Amino acid sequence: MEKSGQRDKEKLGEMFDDLLLLYQLIQKNIFNNNSIGNRGKMSFTIYSILSMLKSADKLPISETAKQMCIKKQNMTYMADKLTEEGLIKRVPDINDRRVTNIIITDKGKEYVEKWQKNRIEEMRQNFTCFDDDDLERLLESVDNMKYVLSKVDNDLKKYR
């Protein structure tokens, strides 16, 4: 039993290293923060917030922070910046005056769509070295990871 436990720890260690490598490769080749139009750069976190709001209609700031795994005060700061840029709007909750919801504006929707369109084009260019089998294998791998990891985090299913 002890050998099995040690082997599991080793496998988890290898998986951890592989996931870190994958994270770096994805950051470098897909979410590399290139500029979009004349608006400058958008971080993956900002894109994720806007994308989540686009799917969810409105969310309390605290719930958005929870889903993004960031501190509420950091989310409040980001919400302030996104509000200043006109990408989101704060709306009081009609049922609980202590809660402030955020919603994506039309400008925010356009911004995230343009960012996504540019990222897809960059991916297309980066993936020209892949044949059809490579692309199919990559798509299947992403689907498998999404399936397995969604079992760990059921909250994300609500917004995807």
C-alpha cells in the first residue's frame, strides 16, 4: 500500500510539472497579451471577467472575484478600472442594497469580441505547422481536460 501511495505522489508530481509547462505554453502561444487595435493590451484576467459577464448577464462583484479566484478588493479595483474605461457598469441589486452587480456594456462586448477574434487569428497562424491529425488530437485533449477538470470545479459550469 505504501508503494502505491508513493507512486501516486510521483504521478501527481509529474502531472503538476506538466501542467505548469502547459500553462506556460498556453500563455506564450495563445494568451500572449499582444495588442488589439489601438486599445493596447488586455490581460487574460480582464478577458475572463468580461467573457464571464457576457455569458452571465450580471454578477455580484464578490461572486465574480470568487469565480476568478482573486481577492474581492482586487476585483473591486479591476471593476473600478473597467468602469472608467466604459467596459462594464455597476448596478445595485434590487433585492439586496448591500450587493453591487456588474454588467458588461456594449463597448465591453465589442472589446472582448475583438480580442477573441485576434486571438483566434493568432492561433490560426501559430497552428499552421499542425496537420489535421494534430489539430484533432489537440481538440480532443482540450475537451478531455475540460471534462475531467469540470468535475473538480462545478461552479465554472454555470458561466461556460
